[in-house]
Amino acid sequence: MAFPYLEAVIGIMILSYIFESYLDLRQHAAHKLPNLPKTLEGVISQEKFEKSRAYSLDKSYFHFVHEFFTIFTDCMILYYGILPWFWTKSAEFLLVVGLNAESEIWQTLVFLAGLMIWSQITDLPFSLYSTFVIEARHGFNKQTIWLFFRDMLKGIGLSILLGPPIVSALVVIGKKGGPYLAIYLWGFMFVLSIVMMTLYPILIAPLFNKFTPLPEGELREGIEKLASSLKFPLKRLYVVDGSTRSSHSNAYMYGFFNNKRIVLYDTLIQQCKNEEEIVAVIAHELGHWKLNHTLYSFVAVQIITFLQFGGYTLVRKLVGLFRSFGFDTQPVIIGLIIFQHTVIPLQHLLSFGINLVSRSFEFQADAFAKKLGYGSALRAGLVKLQEENLSAMNTDPWYSAYHYSHPPLVERLAAIDELEKKED
């Protein structure tokens, strides 16, 4: 008797959904708490707390509906054999339009195009509700319906432009990789990631946002002085018009070797009236660079990617696995999709481990900024970002340990305070 791979995968998906729903319920209960954590009393205003609480609860209710819809549709697609059915229909479509139905590349492209259309259609109502109801209700959404659909069409256009050559390369490598398939697939994805990280900020990001040099002034001087003191090779300092879409704020850096760039959201500049708070936030980000967190994370991603492809090579020839999912052949892209479903428990464990390391990195970057003398400013900046983004004030410890890549504000402030006590 063949092993019931399909039923096992669906069972694991449902168990994962139940476990994560339990964590969601714990976090939902935390959102309902009527009082601020003691650490934040007198730090966060009651008005901001009430707004944050209402925003968090709205997002939580929406999340329950969205996640139920997702697990339900995913299980139905697998159980009723929609994927093999659509794979067959993709070949029939190629015959109708006069293309080679025997070509796995063409069939894969048609198959993925259909999945993309399905994904866009099913996700659109949720995206519209999230943006124009929840985000708008709480004062965050700034984009028009025209800008929303323009961004969506641009994203689809990029997928049409970039997807076919990438998918074609994966299929060719998958068919001809031989015993070194995992190495070839990893090598291709490594080169692709380098190319995309290089081209995205230059060619793709400007399609969606406007990047302008940060004007001369105290803020620019403060950031440049900080970068220079750390020997950070800052080449460009930009402001991005995030306010055209949302009033959420952020800052980030990117670039390779001696060509680093820092980007500030215009909303961050508008919200943090004290420029030292912004410099403190940048000091935190530069701490990640100085402490090699970015490099460690990149290396970790490469190792995980290689191991994933290694796992794929072990199952790609398992005829019983493909047949359990309704496939009589072993197409490359189908093998990758099935493999991702079979390792769901490992992915959850891996995500949990990555979040643990990420939170440790955040504490280290905070300590780095504190060591540079930005402790008070960083503390104020973190509070300001928490308030302006209406982030959750009360967090369930189990939920945050499992989901959060950044520690809750309460923990970060406590860590900064502890550092100050040690200095005293």
C-alpha cells in the first residue's frame, strides 16, 4: 500500500493552522487588555493606547477570516486534485494556441500564469478591504484606488517580464542538473539574489516610489557624521515618498561593499520632530552592519536555500509522492511545490529559530546605539515609532516568541534601561 503523502500533508497543514490559530487567540486576548503594560505607563499616552488597541483588534479579526479562507482553499485545491487538473489543462491550452504541448517549460509558464491569476483574484478582496477599510479607518491609508491598481498592474508586469526567464532556467537546471543538481540550483539562486539586490533599488523600487536626496541640514549632517565615525561607506542618502501610500514609517539601508545607501521614509521625518531620534534609529541600523548581522543573515539564507534544494533532490524521483498528489509525471516545478508542502513542519521550526536569532540581533543593535551615546534618543525614537504606527502595546509571550522577528517594545526598553543601570 502506497504511503498517503497527500493526506499526511493536508493533516499537517490543518494541525499547523490549529496551533497558529491558538497563538492568534492568545494574542487577540492580549489586544483586548484594557490597560497598558506597567513599563509603558506614563510613556505611551492613553489616547494612543486606545487607538493602537482598536487598530490591533481590527487587524486581528481580519486575520482570522483571511487565514481560515487560505487554509480552506489550500486544502480543497490539494484534496480535489486541482493542481494536476490545471497542469493537464495547461498542456491543452498550449495545443489550442499552437504551441508545443510537450515542452515542460511552456507548460510550466502557463501553469504558473494560471496560479498567479487565481492568486490575484482571490487575494484582491482581502487586499482592498485591508487597505481601504482597516488602514483607512485608522488613518494610515493615503493611496487612491487608482494608485492601488496601478501598483498591482506594475507588479504583474514585472512578473511577466522577469518570471519566464527565471522559471525556464529552473526547469532546464532541474532536467539536466544530474547528481550536482542541488549545487546548480543553489548557484543559480545565489547569482539571481545578488543581481536582484543590485537592480531592485535602482530599477524596480523607483517604479513604485520616488527617491530624492535628503536635503542639506542638521539631520543629513548628523547621519553623515555618524556614518563617517563608524567608517560606513555611505554613498547616497535618500528620502522615499512613503506618505503617498501610507503614514506608516520606516528606515533601511542597502548596497554592497563600498556602495551603501540609507533610505528614510518621509513619514519618519514628519513624525520624529527631534532629529536626534532619527539619527539614533539609523545608529541602530548601522549596528546591524557593524556587527555583521546582515552578512550572517545572508549566509544563513544561502545555507537554508542549499539544504532545501538538497532535500528536493531526495524526493524529486519519488513516483509515489507525485502520484499521491495526482501527477503521473515528475515536472520540476511541481516537484518543488510538493516538496515545500512536505516540509511545512521544518519550515515552522526554522522560522521560529530565525526569529530567535533576529530578536537577539535587535537587542545587540540597540546596545550598539546605546554605546554610541544614543540611548535616550533611541528610547524616545522607539516609543515614537510605536505610537505613530499604532503597534500592539500588549503582546502575548508565546505569540511574540513564535512570530516576532523584533522584540516587543516593552522588552527593548527594559534592555536599554538595564544597560543604563549597569553603567551607573
